[in-house]
Amino acid sequence: MATKLKTATLGCKVNQYETQFVREGLERAGYEEAQQDETADLCIVNTCTVTNEGDAKSRQLIRRLARENPDSRIVVMGCYATRAPEDVAELPNVTEVVTDKRELPDLLGRFGVIDIPDGISQFGDRHRAYVKVQDGCLLRCSYCIIPLVRPSLTSRPLEEILREVQRLQENGYQEIVLTGIHLGHYGVDWNWDRPKQDWTRLADLVQAIMQLDGDFRIRLSSIEATEVTRELIAVMAEFPERICPHLHICLQSGSDAILRRMKRRWSAQLFVDRCQLVRETLDEPAFTTDVIVGFPGETEADFQATCRIVEEVGFSKIHNFPFSARRGTPAAEMTDVVSKQVNKQRGQELAQLEQQQRGHYFQRLVGRQLQVLVESPVVDQPGWLQGTSARYATVRFPGPAEWIGQLISVEAEQCENEWIVARPLTSLSSLA
């Protein structure tokens, strides 16, 4: 009888990738995914510690798995496990705490995996796959705990990434997202002792992936403004049908004073200028971002500066975070704390502004042909499908279930709240 396995993941795309890596390795050793009504012998939990809420959710998840799988062994990995291993070890059924993701091959070996994979071949029941290309972050933003739990900067070998992308494409994944703890630092660890003309950059990786055969597109995950280089923009412009014209560029604040307190390495104007350069080069690109509301010392004027930048750039989506003090970071020691009430008010105002800007952007897409990765049926609308366009807009349109997992061409007809309504330009017979 096969050993039953359950996995659970909190947090970022990198975490989701690493969970899949462990899952595939264990399956090679004969482990089987437990069905919903089955108890597991082994549970793998990948945790997050970006916010206090992430810590709490990690603990809750472990306790729930222990209740539902009372005879299981629970292995905990991820950033919360790295930051607070003693606390994690005391939770019920926890038999091992992995404090360093570089130990994952050793972990798999301890569970009987002889042939350690050099990457993944599937991505669970998702229709887009994530590919981790690097780990670690060199920045020391004053609010961020991640450089303390993932300090080692490591880029994956190019050929290894290419093999992985090719496998995923051959297995039917038509959108692949390149991700990392600090995506724009791909290759930096190789460049320190090399002349500048020999440096490897993210643009080089993207260009190499574009040489692979197959019907797929790639999307870049979160990136910093200074890493949106002319070289990267040029590669995106060279392959407009295969590289999504969408960049998630982390703003955090539109106030120069707050950016300095955050120890960000650029001004609000530089951020705007980089977005403008992208807009001048690519065809109607989409911009999404992260904003921290209520950073210590943030005045109303600082917040309004952020709102002005949001309007100027025209973000179609904003991850809106209230400031969460992380013990061990400089920001946690700052005393000029913004009240929860003010944080809530600013968060609501920013959410309203986001909705307005998304509507403006979606309206500009009406009448255009969009390429949509179909991901699911629309629950309350029989015969309709939902997916994500290359420009990261949610799109709904009528079509058969056979299209799920495929790239489908549609024409945007109208905006409706959080999505675009479209008509398909692809026939089912054309996909046969």
C-alpha cells in the first residue's frame, strides 16, 4: 500500500514552485497524493512569514492538518520555518523543520528519493506553471524580513531552466511564469568577478527561452523598477506574442520621503520614468504593483503622493498591504506608527482608486484582440469560461470546456466590474 501524501502552501510563487518540486520528488519514491477523504501519512507544509498574518496562517494550517491527519508526520519548510524553527517544532505532529531551502534535495533523499529531479514537469491542477530561476535577495529594505530568511543569492543554471521550460511546454502548459525571490537579480551572483560586457542578466535568460520551440508564452513575476532595463524591454518588444506585455513593478510608496525610510534605492520619478519607457516601447502594456499603506511616519501628504503615482502610471491591479512590523527589521523599531484606523481608511481609498484605474485600462482594451489562457468555467454562468489575458486582465466569454488550459484568441467587447466580456475568435475545430 502506497504512502499517502498531502502538501499545503502559503505565500509566494517561489513557495508554490518549491512545493511542487518536493511533491514530484516524493512521487518518484512511490508516494501518492491523498484524496480529499483520505488521511495522509506525510504532510508537507510550506510556510510564509512576510507578514504577521502569514505566521498565524502557517500555525493554523499545521494545527488543522494535525487534527485531520492524526497519525501523520508533518514536515514544515518555508520562510516561517526558517525564522522561527523552535516555535514550529513545538506544533502538533511536526517531526522535521527545514530551515534552508537548499536542503530540499537532502530532505527528499531522507524520504527515499534516489533520483533527485533537477526541476519540475507538472504543476498540480493549475493551467499555468511557475519556474523558479533564482533565490535570495541582496536588498535590505527596512520593512522586509525575507533577506534574513533567504540571504543566499543563487541563480539556476541556464540549461537547467531551459530543460524545465521545455518539459512543461511539452506537457501542455501554455503559460510559464518566471519567478524568484528577486527575479531581477538573475545572474548577479555570476557577475561579481566578470567584466561588464560578460555579465548575465534577466534579459539574457528571457532571450534564451524565446529560442525554444513550442506554443507557449512567458510572463515575468515581480520585478524592481531599476531592473526594467532597456535590454529587457527590447526583448519583450521583439517577441510581443510570446512575452506577456505585463510587468508587476513594486512601488511600495509614491513618497520620496517614505521610500528613503523604506531604504528603497530609487525615487518615485524614476519609477514613473521606467513605466513611461515601457509604455513608449510596448503595445498597451499592463502595470501591476505592491503598495504598503501606513508605513511608520507616513503622513496624509505622503499617502496622497502615492495616489498621484497610481493615477499617473495607471495600475490595473494593486496588492494593497497594511504595514506589518516584522521583528528583526529596522522598520519594526520605528516609533511613529500610523494608527489602524488611518491605515484602514487609506487602504479603502487606495482600493477605490485601483478599481477606477483598472476600469480605465480595461476600457482601452475594448475592441482589441486578446490572447487568453482559459482557466475555469464561470460558476454562475453555464457555457461561459474565464481566463487571464496576456495583459493580466480577467476575461469571460462563451465557449466549450475543451478550451480549458488552452490559449484562445478573443475580441474584447465591454468592461464589467472586475473583468472584460469578450467573444471568441477561435473555433473548436481549429484546435483539433
